[in-house]
Amino acid sequence: MELSLATRTVGEHTVLEVGGEVDVYTAPRLRERLLELIDAGARHVVVDLGRVDFLDSTGLGVLVGALKRLRTADGTFALVCDKEPLLKIFRITALDQVFPLYPTVEAATGAGQ
Amino acid sequence: MATVRLSFSPAPVHVRTARLVGVAVARRAGVREDLLDEVRLAIGEACTRAVALHRQYGVADPVLVEMSDSGAYSVRVVDRAPIEASIGLAALDADQLANEALNEDDLTTGVGFALLAGFVEDLQVRPVDEGIGTEVRMVWPVGR
């Protein structure tokens, strides 16, 4: 399935809803959107992976890039994910220790990240 | 003998095709349904790695994927990049991943290898028998 990207605002958080497949072909579009959001002033970004059905190392690299960029800008970055296959990917790569991971957007935006 | 052989020009857009074919052949070979997500991810990572190496070294040759179901389901992904490019594959720990100095390409390479090693029990990365390049060989059991 093609990559889909939709942005909404929840309080001070910018929520990017991602759907479809994030891979070596589509990840550059995700990177571009995240950079646009950060360049436009978003400082508290939540990426909702709830409708992602494939995520590879290229996509993970883009997410880490956004996390680092926001940290440098005194911002925050969190992920929403409750699918076991995706959570397993985060565990295997040790990225579960790098990203704040939440089961819902409400938890991510209400946690004062 | 390979049951299905696919070769594609080293472009990111074709990696998805390789994943789809790889999973379709795995399903037909009798790989358990609950392993198919891992098969899809692993074939994708191996092909992504090959495409990245071809692009990095300006190699226009196609990437080769061979799938065979004789006894078990085995997949070979063959690149034609210089051998030294393949050395230094290592999984990164959390501190290294979060290190500001680590660039995105190196991080992606390390994460990709961690996924391959984590999802494929029977994994080999070795030089090809003839010519320049590396093959990633992955084997999964079949349920028959």
C-alpha cells in the first residue's frame, strides 16, 4: 500500500499520522514531511504509526533523524504504536530504548513529552 | 536449483516488488503464516542493502534474488558491489543509535543488519563464489 501522511494538531503537539508502507522508496517522503514540520516551527512532534503495515530500516533511520533534530532544537519526539509486529522491530533494533513509545495518541500527547 | 529468480535494476522502487514475490513464493513453499511478516521484512532489508551498495558504488548491474524451496525455503540476495563495502556490518546498541554523531545512512545500515540478524535464524553474508559482490543467504523452515 502507498504511503499516506496526514497532519493534525493536538494541543501543543503536531501529530503526523502515517499509513501504508514505509520503506526505502517511500521513506524520503516521510523525511521531507518531518523536515517541513520542524522547519515550520513544530517542536513537539508525535508520529502515529497506527496504520503502518510495513516499516523497514530506512523508515527507522528517518524517525531517528527527526528525533535527533528535535532534541537539538529543545523539542520532543514520540511514536504511537500498538502493533506487536512493529513493536518487535523496535525491540530487536534496541530502538525501543531510544524512542518514547506510546500505545495511543492520547497517551503520547498527554504525557507532557 | 532456484524455483524463482528475479533480477532488478538497483532502484528503491523495485524493492517492494522483490518483497511481494519473496513472500508469495514463501507462502507457496509452505513457510508458516506467522513467519511471513519476518520473511517480508528480511527480504526487503537484504534488497535495500544491495540497492544502497550498488548506488553508493555506482554499480548499474541488477540485484539478483533467488528463491528455492528444495527442503527449506532459501533466499539468496546477490549484490555486485566491492567486497570491502560489506565488511563492518554490526548491530548498534541504544547509546550508539542515539549518538548525535551517527549519520542516518550508517544508522540505517546498522539497524538493517540488526533486523536481518534478529529475524533470520539461518543467515549467512559471504562473498559470491565468482566475481565481485556479496550474497545474503536466508533460510526458513517449511511446514510440510
